[in-house]
Amino acid sequence: MVDEFVPAAGRNVPTVAYDFLIALSARERKLRGGVISAVEASMRMIDSPRILEVGCGTGTLSIALALELQRAHVSALDIDRAALSIARTKPGAERVEWIQGRADNPPPEPESWDCVVISLVLHHLQPDQQSLALVAAHAALRPGGTLHVIDFGPPRGLLPRLGWPLLQRIDGRSNTE
């Protein structure tokens, strides 16, 4: 059985284009900086935090977390072998443990992560998979661990409303409604 999934850049765009598209469309530096700041604040009191990014795609955020939080052990999970292949070639990739797996079924290490990050992944999943991914992420956290989720919400403003139909065409209508 082959797992069905929406690739990082969507169903109709090659994965190699993902980094360019997300930099162009999502104000990636600001987004990534905000996530890193939030994770860093939540990990301040932990000597060697274990961080898991679920649905890491091409690994840009995972690598940034590993480089910014030098004392952390960062693992990154994604179902897409092509995305993980790209991630492993990036500068700093050696600081991250790369894991091939599903967002709704992360590594079988319950209560072993201080922090789980899910960034721009949930809109790739069907509603039932979204729930399973959030439950699995919560189960992976140690008591007192933190879950950081960032994703697209309903579009506000003229430009996001104009771009929303394109996102739905790329990633699927049923999971972006």
C-alpha cells in the first residue's frame, strides 16, 4: 500500500520548487523567526531539549531550530522521501535527525519530546488526519512539553482572498475549506 499525501509544494508542483514558493508566498523569514522565538522561549529552562518537527518538508525550519538552539536535539519527520532528500542536502542538515514517517503517526516514543512543532502541515491533511496528527503530537510530548502549531487560516484581506483558490487547487479543496 502506498501512502497518499499532498507533497510539500502541492499536488501539481515539483517538490524542488517548494522552498522558492514558500519564501515568495508566506513571508518565510518572519514566520520561521516567530516559530524559533516561541520554541526558544518554551525551552529556556531545559538543558538539552528534544524537539520534533512533524511534517518538516524540505527541512528549512528544522535546520534553523538546530542551528539557533545549539543545545537541542532536533528530529524532523516527513512522509515525503523527495522532501527529506532535499532536506538532507542543505547546509546544517547534519545537525538534524531525519525520520521518514506520517504526521498522524509519529515515531513510537511516547512522552519523549520536550517540544513538537507542526508548521504549515495541517492544511495538507484531511480533517480526520488533522485530529490524529494533533493527538499523536500531544502523546509524543513529555509532561509539561509544548506544542507549537502554525498554519493557514481563513484568508483575510484582499490579496490572501485572491490567492486562496490557488492554494486550494494546489493542496486540495477538502482539506483547505
